[in-house]
Amino acid sequence: MKQKQFTDEQIVAVLQEAARGEKPITELCRLNGVSEATFYAWRKKFGGMQTRDVQRLKELEKENARLKKLLAEWDLEVDCLKEVASKNW
């Protein structure tokens, strides 16, 4: 997987700068070395967020991944127990 060049906090800072409207988006993209398509993808994902919101999003994504793993392990355990129970009858 390609390593990200910008942190989520840096992305939010660029988006906030664009929201202030001091510079055109094309100039912001050029100064930060990203394409306009990348900028609009960032805006779609992080639009309206503050830095603390991004940090909370990271925490939630990490917790969600942990819970998904626990659920998968639990489902596997249930399937194994059902298989063992069906063989005993």
C-alpha cells in the first residue's frame, strides 16, 4: 500500500485554507503538490471537519476494526461448536 504523503491533520488544514477563500483551489493544489481531483476527494472525505474530528475518526476506525475482528472470531467459534454438536448426534 502506498504511504500517504499528507497526514489527515495536514489535509484538514489545506481544506480549511480553501474554505477561507484566500487563494483559488487551483493555486492551493499547486502549492501543496496535489491534483485537483485529490483535493476534491479530500473534501468529500474530510469536508467540514476540524482536527479534533479527524483524531476522533481515527479512534473510531481503530475501534471498529477491533470489533470486526472480535465478531469474526466469535462467528468462527460458533460455527465450530455447531459442527461439533452436529457430529455428536
